[in-house]
Amino acid sequence: MRILIVGGGGREHALAWKIRRDRPDVELLLAPGNDGSATLGRRLAIAADDVAGLLDAAQASNVDLTIVGPEVPLAAGIAGAFAAAGLRLFGPSQAAAQIEASKGWAKAFMQRHEIPTARFVECASSEEARAAIRSFAIAPVIKDDALAGGKGVTVPETFEQADAAAQAIFAARPGARVVVEERLHGWELSAMAFCDGRHAVLMPPSCDYKRLLDGDRGPNTGGMGAYAPAAISDDLRRRIADEIVQPTLRGLAGEGRPFTGVLYPGLMITPDGPRVLEFNCRFGDPEAEALLPLLRSDLVDVIDACLDGHLAGLEVQWSTEACVAVVLTSSGYPDHPQPAVPSGTERLAAAVAFHGGLSGRVLTVSATGPSLAEARQHAYDAAAVIELPGGRYRTDIAKHERGHRLD
């Protein structure tokens, strides 16, 4: 079997690592891959957003299955291009990926289908944004409507900061749109699910850390770490499935855009229950690095069940252990990341280092353990072994169980 994995970050390295563990004889092609995943398969010099190049390579190499990691090629329509050529690809159609590609569209979709979320106003100009911002009782959240690599959200403390964030988006891109959104209070939870268009299987809930610095301070990033499973009650898990995931699948199917792939609602767990902050149409990064080490089932079997519409008949099995993933970044991240080459990953014993790029999020160190505390200890012991000139990492990933009192 020949599998193409699209993307070059830690998430895609983790996908390759999981497939190699499940199926040692599979031939892996990586586009473009990275220095870490290159030890598991053959790299192709094709960018993840080069849909035409990826299609040509998949046809030339007789690829049996393509797995797309990042959101950009999904939003660009790679699923439709591959389907038209008769090739199997795991990821939603361009129409279904709109749930991530446009925050404004996603908010309106939630409103249409009564999926719990925060009050919002979508704005097409600076003037509209200024008026919308002042319509909220406290400074609202400012979101770039378009894809922004996980960094298009500003949570300001003042109305002046909110206005500045909105104006920066309009100034940066002609035709930009901004979502001005009520600020919710509670704790954040990632609730990913495998989907086959009609049915969904929830993965263990996970928590990620978006801010650069300890104590959730500093700018938003693509993600500084994650852990799984988060300790949530059966009632909360049921509400996430019944009030958010299933209505989303029904709504997308009902609008002629059925969702096949990984649906990822990013949630705020408020005193009144779960509310959707945003949707993603793929595995989170670094959440994938905390979840895939816990997946006992063969990942390709799960993907096949999704693509064939048979997910309801498959029992997806997970480890009872915990996993903690700690991201190591190069200096200057997130605004001006500098290149840095890590060393020492070969000395890791109780952890795995998933490679990202040579700048920005360079490595994600993942470790499992019978408890969250033990998994955390293994992850930080491993991070201390790695040398990354000028690098940094947060020291409080999984230090406290999030949301314990709200379950």
C-alpha cells in the first residue's frame, strides 16, 4: 500500500509515525515532509498548497490513499480534485472546509442550525468594525475571517485594543472581513471527531495552549502544547456530541456539503455549557501529537471506515494512558522566527520528538504515562535533553487540569 501525507509539520510527522507503527510495510510519500518524517518515508519537493502538483504526484506514483494534514489545501479544493481523478483522499470537500476557511460563514452556519456559540457581528469595513466593537458591554474578541494559521484571533483587554486589532486586519489585506465576537468565559477544550458524512466518533477530549508564555500570557501562537485526555464528565461529553457535533454534521449534509474527515470544534466550556469558539476541518496541531500516540486502532482502518461511510460499525479503541505534548520553538517565534537546528532527539527514551520546521515550532515532544502527571514528567524530562539554540518552551503544559470545577 502506498500512502501520501500532505504537509510538513509536527502533525504530519505524527501521522506518518502512527501509520508506520500500525503498518510497517506501507510505503509513505511525504509532501513536503520534514527532516523527522523523512526517516519514515520518501519526501517529495511539492508544497502542501500545490494541489495540481500533488495530484500529478499521486497519479504518477499510484497512491492508494492521501491524507491531508493542513487546512489550506482543503480550503483550496484538493478533495474535489482527487475525487474527480478517482483517488481516495481523507479530508473534507472545499464546500465542507468552509467551516474553517471563513469564520463569518461558520458563525452564520451555527446561527442557522442553533449550535451554541457567542454573539457576533461580521464586518466588511473599518467603520462597521468600530461600531460593532462599541455595541458590546466589554471589549470583544477580534477574528480575521480568513485562514490565519491559528494566529488570526485577538483577545483584547480594552475597546482601543480591539479597534487596533480590527484595523490591522483591514490594513493588511484588501477585501478583508472581520468577525467581532462576544468574549466568553470558562475554559477551552478541543473536541475532535472522526466523521464519515453522517456519523461521528469523538476522540478523547484534549486541551491545547495557544499563548506563547507560561500562565497563558503573551501573543497567540499556532500552539505551544497539549494534553489528552482532558477529564470531563459523561454529561459534558454527551452534550458536546448531541448539541454540537451531530447538529453540525446534519447541518452540513442538509446544505449539500457532507463532512468526511476530522471535524474539530474548539470549545469554551462556560457555566452554561459548551459553546463553539471556532471550527477546524482537520487534526489540530499540537493536539494530534497528543492524540495519535493514544490511538490503539489502526489509523488507516479508521480512515477507510470514514471514506466508505461505515464508521458507525467500527469500534475505535484508545489507550487508557495520558499523553502530554510540549512544543519547542526557535527564537523570535511567533512574529520573527529564526532558524535553529535541534540536537539530542536520538537520546530520548520515554518520549517521541515530532519535527516541525527549522524555524517557528521546531519540535513537539510527546510522552505517555499511566497518569497525566507521569506523562508530563516524561515529556519535560525529554524536553530538557534536547538542545535548541535560542529556543524556548512553556513549562506549564498540563501542570493543572483545566476546567475541573465546571464538569
